[in-house]
Amino acid sequence: MRVLITGLYGATGPYLADYLAEEHPEAEVRETMREQCELTDYLAVRRLLEEARPDVIVNLASYTDPQKSFEEP
């Protein structure tokens, strides 16, 4: 099983990575960070998905500055 996780290094991501390593060691986990793939860029996301070919996608990416999220959606 191939798992793609966005936001792996945020508040929740490390717990998911630990869980997968312990409970599903066969899972191939691939993470992506904003610097690697801007999630608002359709073509970048499409390329990522074509390359990673995940069976499961877990989106944990978030903007941690609420005020800035309104200024830069």
C-alpha cells in the first residue's frame, strides 16, 4: 500500500507516521511539503500523483496562521 501524506511534519503527521510504521509496516509512506508541491497548483499536484501513484492520500496540510490565511488564501 502506498500512502501519500501532506503536512506530515505538522501537529498530527508524526503520530500518523508512527502508527503506520507500527501497525502497517508494509506501507510505503511518502510525504510532501509545500516546498516540494504547492497544493493550490493543479499541475504540480497532478505530477505528484502521477509520480507517487498512492493508494491512499491523507491531507494534513494546514495554514497555522489564521490571520494570514485570510490575507493569502
